[in-house]
Amino acid sequence: MYVIPLEPQGYIVYAPLQRSAFIANAPVVRFLADVKAGKLDSFEDCDPALVEFLRRLGILDGPQEAPPTGAFSGDPEPVTVTLLLTTACNLRCTYCYAAAGDAPPRAMGLDVAKRGIDFVVANALRRKVPWFQVLYHGGGEPTTNWPVLTGSLSYARDKAAGAGLELQSSLATNGVLRDAQIDWIIANIRGVNVSFDGLPSVHDRHRVTKSGKRSSDRVIRTMRRFDEAHFPYSTRITVTADHIAALPDSVEFVCANFSAKPIQIEPVYQLGRWRDAPSAESDEFVAAFRTAQQRAMKYGREILFSAARLGTLTSHFCGVSQDNFCLSPDGEVTACYEVFEEWKRWAEVFFYGRFDSATGRYQFDHAVLNHLRAQAVQNREYCRGCFAKWSCGGDCYHKALAMNGAGEFAGAGRCHITRELTKDQILAKIASSGGLFWRE
């Protein structure tokens, strides 16, 4: 149970494992503190209405809920493979975390993709999971390795049919696509996330072609083609410090002109080409996000920040601590699609396997793997007292390393954003439940 101060007065009492919360005054908070400290032998002399209310919410005398601390062991048996198809890119975004296109490009061969697909199909059959996933991402633009993108999905479809499994697929793209590519994606991919920063003037400030030209016209055309086909897709808006004030207008532009949902909004990563640029992880970002949320609600749309996800109970932010199985262009196994080449910083932390052609099997480094598995939120001292920990899951381990180095995690600007936006979500739950309390 957590007590969260509200301005100008009052508190939120939040019990994440009970999925309940209510607004309290100082006397109620003192009463709960006495209960927690074991200072009350019984509730006979307490306000019976308050005691009954707290019992209804599961805060007093409720069942003991186990935290979501699932652990992994042994060799990984994923049913999802993320294919990091290439380091090449048709854009030169100023804030690209991967600095895609700066180094000589590397591209995955179809044989590498097939091996990864074979592995997750075998795992799905062995574990009796009725589906498997093939996800396309990259340290560049996946569609620039078009033959392997289309060939691997065709191979996966044949494997699914032969094994009696459902194939699920998704693609992350910058949206600068040819018409034939758009047609193929609509016909073959289950879902797409398009990077688009909203207002064309904002988008074109940072997301430029290799020759430095604007790219918004191409992305807008792609999204309109998706809308015409009633194709499901989402968008991601990256916010730099210089464009925080424009975020509400950017969100309204997307909502008014396109069907994309949800709309994910993230402050820019201080990695790659943006390593030394100003941070957008600020109170100004939180304020702009809140205004953008009000704009989106007018259109019946939802905006998201990746670490603020009330309703999710988890000890993991992402698959990094859950045996994520991503293949680099050369076929090495990494847990993080942001660390996609063996020579990148922190590669020794995230690369944990490779294919052994002699045995025809993937071989895994369990020391590396177990270190990654230990990055669940219950093992982070800094997160111990945070009310958002069971929904945030400890946030991104790669960003934690970039901010704090290999030592103990000491928090980041994203932590403040996560707490503020999670608090907003709790208050919204209370408001939608009548304004007094929320119980899932």
C-alpha cells in the first residue's frame, strides 16, 4: 500500500496488488500508518464505517496477494523472434538512438531469419502454445532489407500452416515506403507501428532523408493508404526538448487526420546522434502530455507513455528480463533491439547467444542470461518504495545503463514522468468509478 500526496491537499491511498485506490485525508493516512506499524490491537474503537470501507477495498483484512515476480531459468524457449533485419536506413533522423546509416550497413540473410523462425516454431510446438510471433525491427529501417522481410514472412507462413499454428506478425517502420511495399504490408502484416512526430513542421525538423529533405509527405501518404484500407496501425511520436510545447498540437493533428491508435509518446533518448543534446525528460514534458491527453480524448483516442501503464501487474518492463529473443543482422542473439550489433556499447550485457552450425542449435551464455533475468523490478533497490513499480516494471534497462553506468540504478528523469502519469491514471480510475474510490 502506498500513500501519494496530492496538491494542494489530500492523499491517494493506492494498493496496486488489490487494484484499488481512494482519496484520503490526513487522519485516515495516520490510521493506516498505525495499522501498518501494528499499533492497533483491534478496530473496536475505530470508525466502523471507515473500517468497513477499507475492508471492501481489500486494504484491511484482504487476501494476501502475491507480487508478480515470475522467474526464468534454464535455456530460453521463446515463441517470439524479433528480426533486426538491417542497420541501413533511408532516413537520417537527427535524434536516432541507433545512428542508423552512419556506419557501413549490415543486412540479415534469409538463412538467419529462417533459423530463428524454426527455433520459435519448435518451442511453440514443444510448449503447446498455439501461435508464434515474428516481429520486424532494426537498428535501421526494416523495409530496406525487403527481400528478407518478404521471404522470411512467407517462410513463417508456410511453417505455421505445416505446424497448425497461428502466425502473428508486426513491423516497426519510419513510414517512408513505396506503394508496392504499402500494398504488401496491408495484405500480409498483422500490425504496424509508424514513427511520425505529428505536425509536419515538427516531423521535418528532425526526420529527414539521406539528402536532408523532408519526409513527412511520404509518411502521411503511407498512413492515408493504411486508413483507406482500414488497416490497423499505431504511431509513435518522439519529443525533443525544442518541441515539447508543440506536442498537444501534434497529437491533435494525428487525431484529426488519421485513424492510428494508440499514439505512443516518448521523450527522445539521449543516445546515438542525440547523446549530447538537451533532455526532454522534464516537468514541461509531463504538462504537455497532460494537455495532449485532453486533446486526444475529444477524438476518443488514447495516448501512451511506455512506463505508465496502470492495470498491468508485472515485474518486467519489457522482454529484456524475460528471455527476449532478437537476432542481429549476423544472427547473434540479443535481448534488446536497441543493442543490435556486437560492437555496440553494452553489447556484452545484452548479447547472450549464437547459432552453432556444428550442432545445429542455439548456444546460450547463462551468466549473461541470468544477469538479464535479475533485472526484474523487485531486485532494484531504488524502485523498492515506488508506487508505480508493479506497473512500470523498472523501466528500460538499456536506458538505465546509459544514464547510470553498470552500477546500481539510481533513477532517471523518466522515473518522475512515470510516477506523475501513473498518478494521473489512478485519479482517472477513481473519477470514472464515481470520484471516491476505485476497485478493479
